[in-house]
Amino acid sequence: MALPGLSLPGLGLASTPAPAYGGPTQPPTEQVARREELPAQAEWRFEAAFTQQYTVRVLHGHAELFGVELATNQPYNLSGSKGAIFTWQGCQLEITGEAESEYAAQETEYAIEWLNLHGMLETARDDRPTDGPRVLVVGPDHVGKSSLTRALAARAVKAGRTPTVISLDPREGLLGPPSSLTTVTVGSQMDVENGFGISPISGPTVTPVKTPLIYHYPYTSPAERPAVYKALLTRIALSTMNKLEEEPAAKQSGMIIDAPGSLNDPKNGYETIHHLISEFSVNLIISIGSERLYNDLNRRYGANTGSDGAITVLKLSKPGGAIERDAGYMKQLRTRQIRQYFFGSSKESLSPHSHMIGFDDMIIYRAKPASGEVEKYGADDDDYDPSSSSPVVSTNATFEKITPSAAMTGSLIVIKFCPSSSEDYAVRDSAVMGYLYVADVDEARKKVRFLAPHPQRWGDRALVWAQWPEAVADLVT
Amino acid sequence: MSASLPSDEVAADFRDSLQDLQINNRYEISNLTIIAKENAEHAPALSRVLQHHIKTTAPSRKLPALYVLDSIVKNVGSPYTLYLGQNLYQIFMDAYVLVDPTTRKSMEAMLKTWKEPVPGSMDPAPVFKPDFTKPIENALIRARTAAIQQQQSARAQNPPIPLPPRPSSATYRDSPTQQHGISRYAQPPVPQRHAPQYGYPNQMPTPQQPSAQQYEQSMHTLSPSVREPQPIPHAAYDINRLNDDIARLIEVVKLQFASNVFDSSLQMKLQALLDLQNILRSQQLPQEALGQIKVQIDQLSASLPQAPPSVTLLPTTPQSDPRPSAQLRWQPPTPSYQPPQPYPAPPQSVPSYQPPPSVQTPPSQPVFPSDMLARLLASTSNGPNPNTPTLRAATPALQGLQALNGFAPPQHAATPPASTPAPASHDLFAALRASGMLPPAPPASAQPAQVPQPPRPLLLPPELQSLLMGQPAKVGTPPITAAQLAFAAPQINVPLTAASLKTPRPELVSGLYDSQPNQCTSCGRRFLATEEGRKRKARHLDWHFRISTSADAHNLGQSRLWYQDDREWIYYTDVDESAEPPSDDTIAAAKQAKKGPKDQYIPIPADATPATSACPICQEKFENKWHELAQEWVWMDAIKVGGRVYHASCHEEVLNAHREESRRSMTPESALGKRKAEVSCSPLHTGVCVVRREDADADLMSRRTYLTRETS
């Protein structure tokens, strides 16, 4: 498999890198196309490895992948993804390539639920044009939360809406590498192959770009530093609400919040869910795949609680096609996201740029690893207010200044918009301008070689070295 | 300064400047005043121009124009007070009946100042002599009294007109709705009753003073001595006016048609109007028929958005209202407008006007056979009864049309049709209907241009339904009730309950596909099957083409942009470049970007040689540059003129020098040219080109600028 962008001239990069992940590259054998007839309301489930070519083409009929319709007779490269191509009226697919698993499934009741959910949101948008639905999708991992979010967004876009999607899982980025917390108002068509498409680049894109606002949470799970996570939630909610006020159409379309599965934890997660609901003024909670979570939420927010009754809690069953994405797959996915951030995809290949910077010319913070104090720090911090937290006690600080070291090699460095000498909380709450990849640290000459997505320098910004996501050793050599 | 200039020229310049006056702009008004002052010797001509302008300009611009008058008489005084004072009644009242209540208040305030001395002046004489202002005051008082009486009588026999009774105050303002109703709709249904009484042989409202006449009719005690100073010969006037009105209407429809060439209903409407015009020009029609036609035309023109108010009965230049708000347009002001019934006409029920069912099918050719109309009119001209059956038959439909345009129709024809309309009337009615002037019967509730509804889901038994949905008919499947199927695809209504989650809703599925049948083959995106949908798809395909042609050439150089920060993101809107038209701002920005000669470029010619790659003026070579937006190598600051390439800046320099020279040798420009230029440079004009950074096409460029700013 050709890896885009790795043989670019002028970058001092090796021209024949080994693939970064997933075992040996298979020789490009001539694949035989095969046809699959799907009856109405059936779906084609597949798990394609990253290293395998896997192409699907609709020969006739209508088919969709998580709400995004596939064009007839267009090949879609679904390598490295796990999903289900669903058809309402039946269709014929032509499939090329090998997948780890593929089969036609008939148990697709979830599709009706998802479509009805879309209908509910449309009804709400029509009924209350000035107060669109604000949906929170919660549930354990691997139950299809992100897929539902994507389907709801895609259908809303199809209906001419501009929904705002908020992705809060640091393990998987949206329009950015992992550890991004993203909010994006989807104003244009979604993409079959990679969902939300691509964030703005300097050239033309095959799918219209989506402009996200990215924040950075440098840990795997919200539970590691709940206070930091909540502060970021407050921040995202503030920006998103402001934006919706600016754009009535977006406000009417509402928002869809995709919460990480790790919030499904009464001990550590519920407080964060509560914070999330109040910060975003959520008025519809969708709980997938967890009876207990649904009951807990319904008890607290449901219509019969006697409160304003503004929040509806609905329960969806876990789709049969939702399968666990194991740690190895997730790691590969993250690697691919990082790679795509710098090098783009096969559709839009990008040229990253090298920057050599001396140790003295930058200030790098490190996100301190979560430790035992977390519990105390995060407890009863219900109404987090960033402005009141400015005198952060040093032991509670999120970040500490470090000297670049070889340990950084292969990691991501986050460029925050705030100046390099900002307060701890400012660094924490500041939005992300971009990511750098540490290609090389020369401790002797006190220089770091970065890979940057853009040729222009970033100026005097706070740089944060996050141990999360994990280092990718051979993005460049 | 311009003593030798002929009056015509000065007047023409003055008129042009007046036409630029759109809002109450102190600067422009004082400018116009100065012009009047400096050209006092042309006062008769300028007064005429000003008077004519006030008459003919759009209602929304009348007040600024009146303020010009006010400013001139107060700051310049004689001889303008003399010239303008003579026709002051007409000028004032004509405008007064047309403007909205707020403007009337301003006008009344202005009138009040005219009865007082000029502010700051030593002269104790009022601005205008009482001879001039008194008639206006009287008319306003009468109008007010009449309005109150009318309101009372109307309330006695009709549902109350939604107008608060006006408390008696210092202002003489009439109830605006009443006045509109009267002046626009109140064709006296039984004109014979009034006509002999006031010596008006026909029932057309006195053009100069329609409202005043109405008031007189309701107040029989009024003395005719306070009538308008210049009576008009009516018979000739009417047909000319009617012709004017039709011509104006044709202009308006033409304009609409020009901006919307695909609208076949406009085309038919235009055709019908042109035919009507021909008939009126070529044939002598009795007054009664003319009256009826006129009513229709008035109503129709009032129903057209850009239509100048027909009630002026004066040739009005079709000027589009500069203010976008619909409320500011001259229209009956209250949306909840009830048909005023100023006369104790027996309330007519609309059904009695319903056309015979035989006229339902419109003919394919919406033309008026002239002999047909002649026959029809001949059938009515033998009696004094003005209720031409044919036209009256068309009336309810026209009323329906008006109702669709936001206000209720007047029920003005007093009696139901005495006889079934002549066969010709079918044709006329059908022609009018086919032309789009009339909605299909029944008129009252029909929606114009209703969006074609997608086929409603069929009512099927549950087994069939589930079969359709691809599910085996399970016993447990909740039966699909008619109520659940009742949602047509566009009107989605899914209750927000857990129970409704599980219900299959085929209409939602068809909402995904069938409601947007027009699909892009390369990306699967769907578009509506409407004209707009087709346009969007065309733009979308263009976009695909642009992307596919430019992507290959540029694939190596592109890189990911930095993300936006919060503030910027909040105010940034992703424009769907793949289907949205470039906004006006973008075009403006593009034009502005083009302005600087340094920004002009041409693609590097394929046959560029060292000899041709230098500017013939300065002999320097062109700069090769990769242009990101154009996606090709270009010469910046270059322009191709007559086969040779120059530096755009050099070329402009030379051109300017040349212009300068020729200007000096030319005859001097018009006396007011310079000042006009100043007027047109008001903030109103320069403020047009606000460039928004968010624009689609300017997007890339601007974000690059942003980055430069951020990182520098």
C-alpha cells in the first residue's frame, strides 16, 4: 500500500519507509470483484484491515454508510475501517479485496431507531427554530455512539441543516489527531470514507472542508484528570454556544455530542456527564447499550423528575454490527489519524514542513501525568469556572516546563494559541492551533526538528508535549 | 456660476441629484439646497422638477424629497416659496395619502413649521403664507373627521376594523388604514348616486385628491370651495391614466420577468397585460368598463411588490424601494387588514362570485382576442350599469390573488352578477387565469406555487407495509395506522418518545431519497427537483470539475492550515463551496481585488519569448509567480492590451496621463457635475463593498492572510 506523502522531495525524508503499522504489506494481487445482493433493510458488515485493500461499489439501489449515501458506481476505499453498509430498499454491491470479516446481516432494527431519531430531531428543529435539539450520546465503548453521531449529522446535512458535532473522546480524533476534542459545525456534505472529511488545507479538497475548533486533552480518559476535562468542556461549550448564537441556522440545527465511553462509570464518569449536560444545556440524552446508564440518567434527568422536564432520555439498543475495536486496532487508527494530519490521505496528499528550532527558542510544557491527587482535585468541582481558578496551586498544575529531551521523539507537540509564557490554566484552556511531530531531538546541538503541517512558523505560542497519544516511532526517519 | 446655462440643463442635473436622494441624509439635502440657492434664477424649472420628483418618487423617498422642499423654502425662501407655494396643496396631499403613518406624522410636524416663522429669522412672517397652508390643514381636518365617521359606520355594520380610534390630538393625521382603504378600494359601487351630486360624470376618484373626494362623499356638509385648486378633465384623464397604469404595470412585470426568466406565469401575465394595453389603445371603451378594468389594474399593481402605488394616478417612475423591509413598502400597513367597507354595501359572500365551473381549463394561448373583448364590452355598454359582468366575474379571483399577497380584498362590486357572463367572459377569465393574474378557483385559500408534494405514503395493510420495508410480517410488528402514515415526507413529525423510536416510518426513508431525486453521480449528493435544486447541482458539478482539474496540478504543494482560534471560529461560517453560489460580497471582493493594477495578472503566455516577456513601457521583465487561486503560473502586475503585454501599473499610468490630456481639451462638464460626484460619494455609496473574510472564494486567500498576521 502506497503511503501518501512519504516520498516527498526536499524534506530530507527517507524515500522508502516501512509501513508504520499492521504487519507486512500484501503484494497488490489482482483482486476478483464479487457481487453481493442485499435485500431491503439489510446491511453489509465488514472489518477491513489497514493493510488490506477493500473497495465497495454500489451497482444499483441505494446504500448508505452511517447515514452517508454511497453514489452508484463509485468505488469507495474502506480499508482500515469497520462498518456496515445499510440499504433501505435493497441494493447490489460489488466488493473488491479481502476483509477480516464480512457478512450480510438482517438484524437491523437499530436502523429504524436511528432514522426515527433523525425524524425526531427534524421535528424538534421545525418546532423550535430558535432552540435546536442538543443531543448527548452516551454509552459504553463499542456500541456505535460515534457511528450514530455521524449518521445523525449526515442525515441532518442531507436535510439541509448545519448541525454542530462535538467529539469528546481523546482516544480518537475528529478532523484532528487523537487527543483532540473537536467541535465543528457541519455545513457541507459528509464523506463516505472518512466521515467528516478534512479540515481546511491550502488546496482543493475532494470533500468540502469542515472547519473545526480543537481543544486538547492530553490524557486517555476523562477520569484521569476530571477537572481538566471539565474545564475543557466548559470552554468548548462556551465557544460552541457563542457560535450558535452567531449562526441562527446552526442553532436551529442543534448539536450532537459524542461522549467517550469511559464516562459510563458511576464513580468517575457521572459527575462529568452531569457537567456536560449542564454546560451544553443538553435537552435530549441518547443512551446506547447500557440499561443501567439509561436508568441512572432517566432517574436524574428524565421527565418524571419534576424538574423543568426539558430533558428527554431515550434508550437505544446496541446495533448488532457494533463490534469491539481492540487495542491494536485503535492504536493503528490513531497512527493513521496522526499520519493523515501531516500527510493527508490518498485523496488529498499534504506536504508537511520541517522546522529546526533551538532549545532556547521555545518553551515546552509537559502535561503532568495523572497522579493520586487527582481524586481530591476533581472532587466536588461541579461548577468549574476557569476565571476563578487562576491561582492554581503548583502541585495541582496541569503543566510543567521541561527541557526537550530525546524521549519526546515521535510524540506530538501541541501548539496552543496562547503565548508561551501563559498561566497554567490559560495553556490548559487555550484552543489548538496545530500539532507538531517531533522528528528528532539533537540533545548535543540543542535542537529539535519538528514536522509541521504548514510552512509558516507559529510564533510565540505555548507548546505542550503530551504523552498522549503514544509516540509514533517511524512517521519520518 | 452657471448664469449662462439653460434652465433645462440645470433642472436635469438637479433631477438626477434628487433621484440619488434615498434616505433622509442631511448632507445630501443641504447640498441640494445649495444648488437651489445658487441657481435661484432657474427657480421655476427647479421647483417644477422638485414638485414632479415628490409626486413620482417612491413613497419611501417622498419624505426626504419633501425635506428638500422644506430646506429650500426655509433657507433660500423667495422665489421658491412662491413657486412651490402655489402647488403646495397638491404636493403635500398627494404625498400624504401615499405614505405610511410614521411619515405622515413627520409631514404634519413639517407642516406645522411652515405656519411659523423661519427658525432664527428676524422676519415674523411664516414660511408659507396661510393661503398655502390653510387648505392643507382643512383637508387634514376633514380627513380626520371623515375617518372617524367612517370608522363608526363601518363598525356599526361590520366586524371592527383593527384600528384603535384615534384620540383627538394636535395632529390631523388620518387613520392610515382607513385612508388606504378608501383611496385604494372604495370604488363607489353605485356611482350614479354620487355622480350628479358632485358633478362628476364618472366614478373615478379625482386623481389629485382621491381621499378628499371620499371624505366629501361621506360628509355631505362640506363646501366645495375647499376643494383642490386644479380640477382635472376626467374623461380623457381616466383612459390616459389607465394606459399609464397598465404601461407601468407592464414595466414592473417585465422587470420581474427579466430577473426570473424561467417563470412562465410571469410571461403569461405579461402577455395578458400587453394584450389589454393593445385593446385599450385600439378601441373606445365605455367609462364603466374602464372603471372596472382600472380597479383590477390598481389592485394588481398594488399586489406586485415593485409596483409603484397605483393610487397616485400619476405617472410614477418605477423605482424600486431602496429599503428592503417589506413594511416600508407602500402597502396597507396592518397585516391583519380587514376589507374596509366604507359604504353600506350589502356584504357579498365570496361564493356568489365564483366563476362558472366551465372556465376551469385555461387555454394554452393566453391572449385576448380583441373581437372577444369588444363583444364583451359591447354587451355592457348599452346600460349605465358599470358592473361589467365579465370583469366582475374575474373580480373574486383577483381578490383571491390579493388575499394571497397578504391583504384581504375589498368586496367592492355591489351586486351579484345579474346574468351569467357572456361566453366571451369565459375566455377572458380563463386567459387571465392562465396568465397567472388569477389563481385557479376557488381563489380564497389557494397557495401560489405550492411545492409539489412527494407522493404520500400509500395506505397499506401492515403485512404489505412490512413487506415493503423488507421485513417479514411479524406478528409482533405494531400495525401501521393511518395516522402514522399521515405525515407527508416534507412534514416530518416524530414525537419524542421512546415508543415512537421503534415505529417504522417509510416517509422518513423517502425523505432520504425520493424527496431529493436529483443526485450527483460522482459523490451521491442529492438535490431537490426544483429550479433551485438544478442550479445548485449545476454549481456542484462545476465544483467537482474545478476540483478534479486543479487537484492534480497542485497535489504536491498543499499543506494543512493551522486551526482557527475560538474567536475566529465563532464568527466563521463554513461556506459549502460545492453548491452555494458565490455571495455578492465575494464578487464585490473579487472586483475590489481586481482594482489595484499590481494585483492584476495574466497566465504566462505559451509563446513567451525574451522579447515579449518585458513590458514595452518600462522595459522591465515580468515577474513569474505561482498564483494559488488561479492555480497556474502567472505574470503579476500584467495586462494584455491589443496583443501586447504591459505592466498593469505602467499601462494605467500612461492611460491616466492620456485621459488627463484629453480632459483638458474637452468642453467643461455640466455645471453640477462636480457636486454630483460629491453626492454620490456619500457613505451610502461607499459603504456597499464591505468585504467579509468568511467568503467562499476569498476564503483561502484570507486565511492565508490571517496566518501571516498570526505568525508575524
